[in-house]
Amino acid sequence: MNKFYFYLAVFFLLNASTFAQRDTLQPVSLTPVRLDVVKLSGDKTLVPLSVTQIEVAKTNPIQQQLSLQEYLQEVPGLFAQNAQNFSQDLRISIRGFGARAAFGIRGIKIIVDGIPETTPDGQGQLDNLSLNLVKTIEVIRGPSSSLYGNASGGVINIKTIDSLSEGIAKADVTFGSFGMQQYQLLSGISEGKTTALFQGNYTATNGYRAQSRFKNYAVSTKITHRFSEKTTLKLQGNYTNSPLAEDAGGLTLDEVQTDRSQARQRNVDFDTGETIQQIKTGASITHKFDEQFQLQAYTFYSYRDFSNKLPFEDGGIVTLKRNYAGAGSNVTFKHHLFNNINELQAGVDYALQQDQRKRFQNLEGIQGNLSFEQLEEFSALGLYVLDQYYFGKILFRLGARFDINNLKAEDRFLTDGNNTDDIQLNAFSPSIGMQYAFSETTSVHTAFSTGFETPALSELSANPDGSGGFNTELLPQRSTNTEVGFTYKTAQQFFEAVVFYITTKDDLVPFEVSDFPDRTFYRNAGSTHRKGLEVSFKQQLFPGFSLRSAYTFSDFTYNEYRINEEDFRDNTLPALPVHKLHTAITFRKKRLSLQLEMNYTGKMYAEDSNATQISAATLLNFNSGYTFKLGSTTLLPFFGINNLTNAGYYDSIRINAFGNRYYEPGADRNYFGGVRFQF
């Protein structure tokens, strides 16, 4: 704890000192960037919400580009784990939402170039995202169901580049510790009103731990056609093939102390891991009728062929064939109401997800007899309205959304009876916000928002009694969020502080049972109280140097939660640190780029009972790059060190794991480097 207070003191001293010297700095021109994620009023200074924007393109060239976690560390209120287990995927939580995920992303809405990446039931994966394409990331911190419906405890909107700024092609080669290698090729063409990008990459690593190998191939294309100044059409397509992603599993503390890099022996015996093939296509169009009316529409289709092996015999091999499609549109009307500007948007979203799920016996890595077969369907229809009214220095924002969610499970394995189920889970989600601008640089806001989150199909189909159909005892999680924030922004500085209070009901909590060890089930907790503070700071220190800092304080506790004779009231929610601090100092001058980054993760608990405490950890990372020209080709050699001080830490904590197998150790000090070419 003393170490944490030292880091926190440094954080505030740096902020105070940079505020004191702001008058001596040379002005830095900042062009406002539209925030599409908030749907109305894209300027960050005109939004009564907690929103973070990350300019990925500025630091992307010297990053390893192996995990989205590299870019999300600077978002206060956001905590990302599991960056090194590619079988389980990155686990992202925002103000505690999403922390329960056994694999993939839960409770957080993911959008890429205007197309939902999150399925209607709230599952999301980013294994098809090529990080060298990412331009900006926008994050709404907190429940946003009035904007995005189900599973919107937070929203991550990722925008990729439309064209190459220079040249006609880029190529990257990266090598790193543990056999890591990555090859990327990006080419672009522009002809008249049309631009097109074509990208391909291959990534592979043996991983820090045994049973952690990973391979991924991906190709993407993005075409933009501007019919006129009023109408723009965007088309996108992606194919991803990940034939190998092994799972090393969770260890006990004794096993960690014996050998941090080992895999759980049972995972080795059952050859745990996953394979994925996915195709995704999408189209979006924007048409501006005049200065008052604008129409936006999108449609998409995705097919995902997934299989994985789990470390147990009965049902330990799972295959899933998913069809996922949808469409949506909105109309924005900007006009004057009582001599003040008013913006009104009305929209509709529809999505359909069909999962063909089968389970087989896992005979030490060999597929055995069929033990489960079920066709699962989730259809979602959402209607929303959003209004924003400007009254002098005050901005009012109102939103409301109604979602109709229909869930079906058709039991196709009838030897144990017919367990077909049909559920409807509807929700009404209002929100209200207000912002007061003291000046062009300073404002305060307050907001109230709501959220709801249905159990995912994979969670509903996991019955502790071993039967088919849905676990009908699982209820949707509901939440309310109240916050107050202060923002200060100039050409050289950005400072934001937000305090929030969230109440949730029927939290979805993962657990394991002795009858089915290694398999994750879910239950509802009674309710939680979440109080927190988020601070974000950016500063241009002096020519060439910049500072970015983000601090999060999280006091998340169960208010009502009882299992049998155990009462967890007032216990802290597991796998969420009370304190989290990120600081990065970047130097850019002419051809040289350097960055030193510090990430502090405070103590947290591994289970609902709070019997096991996970120690705090501090990681230092270093990145560097140097740009020069060789004829008409621009080269950028880059080099980086992860975990500079060789600290012992955990890449992920498995919540409520049976047998105290909570720990997935993170990698020791490791290196990467390569060259980026621009032709």
C-alpha cells in the first residue's frame, strides 16, 4: 500500500506542476474530433457523459500490436485482463461491468466502424480486429442501454483508417520473446470518389506458459465511396482463421510458486484450446438531406465456426456454428426550439443470432460421443429516441429506449428428455444528463443512466444440473448510474474528474461446482453498490514531451448476496482492484519516438467470499522507434520491453474457480522489435 501512495503522490505532483507551468508552453493546435459513440453532438466538450477518446494512430507505430489492452490502459474506470491467453480472449470491465466473463467480452458493447461486434446476447470477441488499422477508440464509461440496448455497461467504439495518408502500401515485420512473430501488409488505392484498403496479417506465438501457443490469419477490406458531399457509402469485409489457441488454465498458489510458466496438467491432458473461422461483411451509408436532416443506416452479416476443448470428459468438446445478422437506421433532425438549438434523433436496431451448439465427450483431446445438441436463438429489436437541447451555457440531454428480446432453445438431444425453452426479456431504459459550461475550457456535468444485461446464450445453456434447455433461474442484471463530472480542456491540457454511484440488481456471477470442475456456471447475486472516482489527465509538458495519466478508485461491494449459509454482504466484488493507476511519458522529436509507461494494479480478491487476496503489482513498459528514409521508402525500426523490472503479476484471475485455481501468471520481462515499411 505504501508503494501505491507513492505512485499516487507522483501522479498528483506531476499534474500540479504541469498546471503551474501551462502559461510558459507554446500553443499546440488541436482539431476537434467527432465522437460518434455518443450519437449526438460529437464534440467532447458538448457531451454530458463520461467519454474517453484514444488517438491510437499517434503511438501505434511503436507498439507491439498484439493486444487491444496496449491502448486501453489510459482509460479510467476500465480494467483489462487476460491479454496473454488467446483462447479465452481479452476480458474487459468498465466500472465493474464485464468482469464476470469466463471468456470473451461480456456486458460491454463493441462497435467497429459503425457495425456491432457484440452479439444480441452480449458476447463479444475481437480476434478478427487487426490493430494496425485502428485509428481512434472511443469509450463511454458507464451504463448506456438508452443508447445501445442490452449488455451496454460501457461502450467501446473502434474506428479504423479509411485510406493511407502517404504512399500506396505498408508492411510490418515483428519478432518477440516466446517465439512471437507477426507479418502485416496493408495497401490502398484511391480513384476519384472511391478509396479502398486491403490488409492481411499473420500472428503467432508460443506464449509465456506451456500450452499457450497461438496462430491467427486475417484479411480485411474497406471501401469508401462518396457519391456526393451529402452521401457516403462504406463497405467492409473480414475473414479470420485462428487454427490454434491453447489454454494453459488456472493454477493454485503452490503451483505458481513452483513454476509460474507451467500449464495446469489437466489442461495438457485434455489438450485444451479453441479454433475459430469467421466471416464478417457490413455496409453503412450516411446521407445528409440538408442542414437539418441526416439519415444513417447499416446492415451486416457474420458467420462464426468455433470449437474448443475443455479440461473434463463429459461435454468437454464444444462446437458452435453461429449466424449473426442485423440492420439499423436513425434520423437526426437539427432545428431551433424557442430560439435555441435542439437536436432530435430517433432510431431502430434489429439483430438476430442463431447458435448451433453441440457438446461431445473429451477423451483426452479426442472427440467422443455426442452428449448435447441445441439450436439457440436470440432476436433483439430496439427503438430509441434521443434529444439534446442547448439553453445558453446549459445543455440538456434526454434518452429512452425500449428493447424486445426473444430467446429460444430447441433441444435436439432428446435421449434425456425434451428441454426446449422460450423466454422473452424486455426492457425500458431511460437516461438524462445536463452540462454547464463555465467557459470554452471548463464545464461540469451530471447524468443519470440505466442498464440491463441478459445472460448470454452460453451462460443460459450451462445448467448446473447437467440438463439441456436454458437455466431459467438466471435473471437479467439491471443497473442505475448517477455521476457528476468536471472537465478542463485547453490546447495543451486535458483534465477530467468524475465521481459515480451505481446500484445493480441480480448481478450475474460465475462459479464452479465439484460435480463439474473446470466448467463455469452462473447465478444471480442480490444487489451491489459501486462507488468510484475516475481521473484523467493529459499534458504537453514542453516541446517533444507529453504526459498521460489515469487513476481509478473503485469501492464495489455486494449489498445483498447469500449462498446457502454464506452471507457475502459488504464483501468486495472479486477480480476488480480498488486502485488502478496508469502513467505514460512520451517523447517525439523529428524522427525519434520514446515512451515509458507505468501500470499499477492494486489489491483485489479472487472470490466472492474475499478469502483470497491478490497482491498489488506494478508493470513498466518501454517503447521506442526511429523513422528514416531509404530512397522513396520510409522505414521505422522499433523496439520495446514489456515488464521492464521483471515483476511477478497475474495476467488474469479466474473468479470463484474450484480448487483455488485462480491464478494465470503473467509473462516475465520480454522483448519485441521489428521494422515498419511505407512505400
